[in-house]
Amino acid sequence: ATGRSLPGTDSLRRRAEAALRRCGAGPAADAVMEEIHRATGTDAPRTADDPANPDGPAVIRARTPLTGGTLGLLPAATAEQTEAAVAEAHRTFERWRTVPAPRRGALVKRLGELLTAHKEDLADLVTLEAGKIRSEALGEVQEMIDICDFAVGLSRQLYGRTIAGERPGHRLAETWHPLGVVGVISAFNFPVAVWSWNTAIALVCGDTVVWKPSERTPLTALACDGLLARAAADTGAPPGVHRLLLGARECGQRLADDPRMALVSATGSVRMGRHLAPRVAARFGRCLLELGGNNAAVVTPSADLDLTVRAIVFSAAGTAGQRCTSLRRLIVHEELADRLVARLVRAYRQLPLGDPFDAATLVGPLVDTAAHTALTAALATAERDGGKLLTGGDRCFTTEAPDAAYVRPAIVRMPAQTGIVRTETFGPVLYVLTYRTLDEAIALHNDVPQGLSSSIFTRDQREAERFLAADGSDCGIANVNIGTSGAEIGGAFGGEKETGGGRESGSDAWRAYMRRATNTVNYSADLPLAQGVNFL
Ligand code: NAD
């Protein structure tokens, strides 16, 4: 099923302008729009698509995957502007760290209110730049609101511990202090939620933030930056708590290399992490990495198939397969594989594909045509490896929108977990493998370089517990009877192995944004040394 028709780029541009204007701080938004109009008239600008730029692109192209058309051109941050932003964030940190945490929470509380008031505007921009369907775009903004709530509560709960010491007249404790400037580098597919996970928590922890969003979602970033600037003005927080830098990878590299960036929290591909992490490590900086996933679900003979089919279709085809937690591998017991696959193929063929603003659409476009080229190459490799393409992989709306990539989600039955199955292809492809014993299923499950999210579908408690046990799933997220995608903010989010090991969002992920001091206080008149050492 395909949706009726697609909107034109002009109407999308007007929609983006209106949303931006409503989110921006009045004159600032106007200035942005002027920049957009001026830059759009520029001759042959060096855009982020242009690889031959040692200094990075001069211009960032705001583009919509809905048509592939240009929404506007924005000047990219220069090296000098990056330097100035980091310097200002660093200066501001020196003040912000002494503001009591509950007062820092007031800033985040106000941000949460503004995000609530502008939920529709932000969701519009998410759909326009990332191509998400309406309900997923609104859900992403809701996630921002939720993390603000969480962070406000946290602002009164940055607990340290007291520790049982071994010496009389001494107190042993640990204290958590603000860390410094946090660099947030984010990916296109969660253009606002990932920023908010990092920023809401970092701000209550007493850090300041420099954000380099994906070069593919600059307008969404401008809107968030505008709302945070307003929240700062409303609550009397210094404006330098947050700086936005529009730029491509060079800009991210500058942040990675700058010793004033205490933490670089980077979300994106494994390739990006491989490049960035050694640079941060070279100066002994801290990295928080949220990289690619290659998520699997094990389906056992006792699974509730109705629930399982719904969960699989949402996890694998939802967001057009462009979530880091998207389901990419299905490990099904051989007894039910044919039955399950037949149901999935039927469900896939009925998925409405098209304009993500249309309420009936469930699958929107891929981010660009290069993503479809990568998907096509992966499908060809899978077929060479003996895989059978059962449905999908083809492009729709090629006449109406030749520069966009509306692609039917694909299912491929594989004879084995070959190299391509072990690779994250960032699009809607689900590889189906079969197993005989649970040990075999878990071995297959874990035999990939990535370790983000995982699920088991079963009504057998032994199987469920085994999957969650130390010798079960090796992922940062392990679920039972629910898909691999769609995590709540209350838990810590992240994964192992090539996914990078970082944890963000809920639970005690806040600790990554603070530094821990161990304090030993001697309130006695004696000086006993630890471990019974005698000296003087
Ligand atoms: P990407 O790696 O192309 O870009 C991500 C960000 O990193 C962008 O801001 C980009 O400009 C920057 N960047 C890229 N190379 C860099 C370099 N060498 N130095 C510094 N910065 C660099 O990823 P993408 O295509 O935007 O997003 C999709 C990828 O992100 C997928 O692999 C997906 O699994 C992953 N992802 C992971 C999570 C997670 O939480 N684990 C969340 C979302 C996306």
C-alpha cells in the first residue's frame, strides 16, 4: 500500500519556516531565516555533501527526505566560531558549577515546559528533516519532555555515599561534582531526543554543553537551541550554558581534540566512533559512545505469535528501519519459521508507505537515496550468500520524488549468519535465520560485533530467564515479549562491543556527566595511616 501523494518542497519549506519561527526567540529566528534566504542565493556553496573540503563545508544544507529538496542553506561554523563557542561554554561552566543543583533544575524545568508548548512544531521539524511519521516524531519530542522531568527530579538527587572507613575518628565519603563542558555530537535519526538526553542531564549536573547536531538536521537543532535560550532567559541562567555549532565531521573533530571538552558524548555510526574515540583518548578526555546496533530477536515455539508479529513489524519496519535499535535479525525456531515468515510477509505488504505527515502512513522515506543504494547493495550481497528476498527493497514514488527514497521494507531468509547479516545496514532489512536449540540461538544472537538491543519472544520462563542471564544476550538492552526498539527514558540506554559501551538517559547514567571525589576527613587528633603503615 502506498499513500496518496507527496507534498512539494515549497510547502514543506513554508512549514519548516513557520515551526522555526514559533520556536525561535523572535529576532533570533528572523535572523536565522534571513541567513537561510541569503545563503540559498549563494552560488555553488561548499555544502556538507562536498567531500573535498579540508576545513569542512562553508554551508550546511537543510534538506528534507520527503522530497529530497532543499529547505535552506545555513552557514557552517568556522574554526574561529567553534573556538569561541567552546571558550564561552568553558567560561560559563566556571560559574554554572557553583549554582545549586536544584536551581539548575529550574532551567531544565522551564525547558520541559517550552518543549511541551512546542511539541507540534518540533515534531514537524523532525518529520521534515528525518522523515519520521507523525506519531513517531511526536513520540520523540515526548521523550525530550520526559527526560526533562527526570532531570529535574535528579537535580535534587545527585547522591554520593558515605563509606565505612577503617580508621577511628575519620569519615570516608564520596562527592559528585560538575565535570566541565560536554560536547554532544548527534546522529540524524534521533535529531532531538539524543540531544535532550545529554543536555537535560548535563545541565542539572552543572555542566555546560556544546552541541554539534547531524549536518542533516540543522533546523531541528536551531529550534531546540532557540527554546533552550528562551528557558535560560526566563530563569536567569547564563546563555553560555548551551552553544550550538552547525557543521559536519570536521566540527566534531575540533571538539574531540579540544582539551576543554571534558566529555564528548557521540552518537552515530561505528565508523564515526572508531575515528573519534582515539582522538579524545589521545588527550585523556572522556568519551561516551552510542554507536551502531545489529539487533536480534529470538522467537521460540511457545511465543504468542499475534503479539510477536506486531512487535517485529514495529521494530523492523518502523522508522523505516532507521533506529539504532531497529530489529535487523530474526532468529526463529525452525518449527515455526515458515508460519511466522508467511505472516510477516503478509503484514509487510500491507504497510502504508508514503508521506509521513499523512496520519495513515506507517513507513516514511529513508534519509536519502544513498541509504537506498546501501540497502540495495546489502540485499544483493545477501542473495549472493544464498539468501532469498521474500519481499521489499524496491523504491516507490520514483516519478513524483526522484530525489527521495521511499523504500518497501525487506525480509530476507538467510541460510546462515553471513558477513552482511553481521553488518549494520541502516535501513529496513530483516534477515531471518533459524535455530534448533536455545544455546544455538543465543550463540547466533551474540555472534555479531555490535551489542545494543535484543529480545526474546517466549512464554517459557526458563527460556526468558536464560536469555537475560549472564550467559544469555550480551547486549546493553535485553527484552522479553517486546521488540528491540522503543526504550523508555527511565532505564540506562546503550550497548556493548562496537556499540561503544556508553550509557545515557535514565538510571544512574548521570554519573558519566560528573566527576567523583573521594573524601577522607580526619576529625581526630591522631594520624593513623591506612593498612597499618607506620611512619614518623
Ligand atoms: P554518522 O556517524 O554519519 O554521524 C553521526 C554524527 O557524527 C554526525 O553529527 C556527524 O557529523 C558526526 N561525525 C561523523 N563522522 C565524524 C568524525 N569522524 N568525527 C567527528 N564527528 C563525526 O551517523 P548517522 O548516519 O547520522 O546516524 C546513523 C548511525 O547512528 C547508525 O549507525 C545508528 O545505529 C547510530 N545511532 C546510534 C544510536 C545509539 O544510541 N547507539 C542512536 C542513534 C543512531
